[in-house]
Amino acid sequence: MKLARLAALLVFPLAATAAPALAAEKPRLIVAISVDQFSADLFAQYRQHFDGGLQRLSEGMVFPNGYQGHNATETCPGHSTILTGSRPARTGIIANNWFNLGLPREDKGVYCSEDPRVPGSSSKGGQYTVSSYHLRVPALGDHMKRANPASRVAVVSGKDRAAIMMGGYRPDERWWWDHDAKAFVNPGAPATPRSVASANDGVRDALSRARSARDLPRLCEPHSRAVPVGGGGGPVGTGRFARDADDRNGFRASPDFDRATLDLGEALRREMKLGEGPATDLLILGLSATDYVGHTFGTQGSEMCIQLMALDEALGGFFRTLDATGIDYLVMLTADHGGHDIPERHREHAAGDAMRVDAALNPGNMAKSLAARLRLSGDVLYGDGAFGDMYIDRKLTVAQRARVLREAVATYRRHPQVAAVFTRAELAAAPGPSGPPDTWSLIQRARASFDAERSGDFVVLLKPRVTPIADTSRGYTATHGSPWDYDRRVPILFWRKGAVPFEQSLAVETADILPTLAATIGVAIPAGTIDGRCLDLDEGPGTTCR
């Protein structure tokens, strides 16, 4: 495939109803994998060292410069783009959590994968019913079933929000990890497959025993160095994933978590005979350990090095098992967002602007300050953290709300850690993003996350390398969620036996994955219903976008 031809295709949008190459057979199984917090930077850093599953994918059809183009680079919005072909402004998934101050319940927070219509539901963990209620668009599996009801869809994920956003409305099987239950669950499932019950027995047995430290690969030795962490947390950088019995946090933030997810995915595929039926089937895997490792230890210590080497090995074993079945399968792997290392380690490398957020920017502290200055009572301001969407108390009068908006926006804009503040009026008036995602302005990135019904009264964007975690004593030391490229850029990788490898470095979007996979299996997507466009994989068995 000529790069010049692909560049032209990316400049001029393709019809969403792209047809597959007539000469190519449809794959019998699509395996769609998301590696949570697997940034393009990490992929590039470790690519030369992979010798397992990630090596196979890196020698396939490679788009190393993929983008989660939007501002809210969090798990739920990112996963909502991967198999829907749409940005958060269309999917309605503007963040992991937002506020609806008109909700008829005491808790005004909204979790992206909850159904607030359920009596007694809350956005708090363990108190909500997992649901696709908030997702406004269908996913790949929904389109496949519409085109051919014989297609089957199975989802296994380390997070409920990843399972919901990639699985869409009606997968045949959907299972996600429940931290309290210490098991993969789906309370709404009519029955528990044998593969799920067996996998849960195995995980509970593993959790019942302590785990010794993993070996430190020679590659990881230079990364094994203790780094003190500000905010009350302990040093990181030398971990090797030893844990005590029943340490669920340790299990979740370790390579064992992804291994359990992959093992269950393969067992469920085998039980359902996915890829062996009359229509193309879909297996979706949400691998969450990289995200928990990044949050807990940062991205540049021995912990992340060990995690990625173990993930490479685990994926290699998973693919070899699939190879042995003889099924013609197509793999797509990407990520919901990138991630950023701890500021303390950044500063050791002369990144003097890397810092932890000023606690004054947290909405609770800001609300108290605004209320005192404006002589108002109540919470005044709501937000889920020091950045993102902010909501002004609806109990205030129109005039009071206008005063709070002016003062809040001015205060945030004056703060040295804030890059930009956009009001909902400014975002509503801004044109939607267009062109390559690496060229979008800050307001275009924020516009890609804007939903007129769900977004706040204004949105706050922090400056680069400001980590929005001040208190690290509860376990998290690093995060993501910014509009900067270290959080936006992710690899997009395709592999199929017999396909001619190629690499294309122009910027593409995760929203382009849905139309590409749909074209591969001949499923038409109605024009004008998605944001992405088909990527041409026309060398060997693959897709020709027309």
C-alpha cells in the first residue's frame, strides 16, 4: 500500500459504507483487544524488546500514531470510541464520572456505566447496576448482529466500563472483574458459563495464597530504582509484584490480572465455539492491568517494564492457542488512552515543570473559596477532580449562577497550573474538530468531548505535566486524562495471517477502527452516523476502503 495513496484517503473522508475487497475471504473471528493505558510512547519504548504477542502485532498492519483525539482521555470515553466509530461528543460518554444536578436522588454524580433509573442506585462503587444506558450509539457487535443475527459476541474485561463501552448493547456474553466479589461477574446473565465458573475458582484459589516476587528481566534492571513520591505515598520503581494472600489491589495491579482475563477469554471462546459458526464472531478483551500498574507505580519503573514483558508473553500464548484451532482470525489491538509518569521521576530528568496539582484547584476547595468571596451558601461548584467538567449549583438564582461562572472561570484562568478554561457557550459555538487529530487546537479537543446535555458549565484543562493527584497516600501516584499527546496517542495494530505487513505513521483516530473492521467483514455502517473513516488494509487478506 502506497503511503501517498493512504495520505490522500485520510485527507478526504471515505464513505462509512465501505465495502470489502471482493477477493478477500471474511475472517471467521475478530479479536478486539484494548490494553488500558498502553500509550504510543510505551509501545515505541519497548517495541524492539517484544518477542511474543506484541511482537507479532508490531510486525502486522501498524498505525503507531493513533489518537484518542478528545480532551477527556479517561477509560470510559476512550473505550467508547474504539468499537463505535464515534468520539465522546457523539457517544455521550464525556468522562468516567460527571454530574446531573437534576437527578431525583441525593447523589448527583453519574458513573458512565450505571443505570440511574434503578431504585436505590448510586454512582458509588458497588452501589450501581452496570448498564449500557448512557451509551448513545451502537458498537461493532450490534452492527454485526443487525447484518447477520448468527454472529456471536463475547466480552471479557478487567473493568465494567470497558466491557460496556466496547460490547455495546446486546453481546451474547459479557463478563467483567468485580473487585469486591473477587470474580468475573455479570449479575444480569441468565446463567454462568462453565468457563467463567472455572476461571473464578482459579482466581480465588490464586488469591488465597501469597505470591512471591517475579524475576527481574535484565532489560528491566536499569528501571529498578526507588523514587520517593510526594503527597504521602511510599517510594516506587523497584516493585516485582510480590503480594500477600487476599491482596486484591496487588492482584489487579499485576501481570496476573491480564493473564486471568486472557485465559477466561480463550476458555469462553472455546465453550461458545466462536469463529466456528456460519457467521463472523467477535471476541472483545479489555486488559486493565497496565492501567493499574501505571496509576500505582508510574510508567517508567521496573513495575511497568515487567508488566509489558509479561503482557507480551501472555498475548503470545493466547495467539498460539488460537493458531492451533485453524480459525481464520483478525486481531485489532489499541488503547483507551495513554498515561504519564510520576512528576518526581520527571524532575530527575530536568522536567522542571512536572508537579503535583495545587489542592486549591480541587472543586471542593474552590467551591468554598468562591462561596466566601461571593457571600453565597451551599456547595456552589461540583466537579470530579481538579480538571475536567465543572458544574454550578442549580439551586442558585440565575444571577448568582452568572456571578459564580464569571468568578470561577477568571480564578481558574489566573492559576499558573491551568492551560485553558472553556465555557459551555464557547464549546457549543466552536466547530467540531476536523483534519488530522495531531493538528487539533485545545478547544477542538475539548469540543470532541462536549455533550450539550451532560457537559458542565465550563471545563478546566491543566498545563502539561501537572499530575492531578495531590494525595498519594491512598495508592495512586500517576494518572491520565489530559488533552496532551502523552495521554492522547495510542498504537492501533492489526494482524491477520497472510496479510502483508506495513506501517503508516500519519495520525489516525481510534474512531477509525469500527469502519475498518466493518468493511473487512462486509457490514455496512449508515453514512453520517459515525466520526471515523475506514483505514485501507488492502495488502493480502484485508480491507479495501471504497
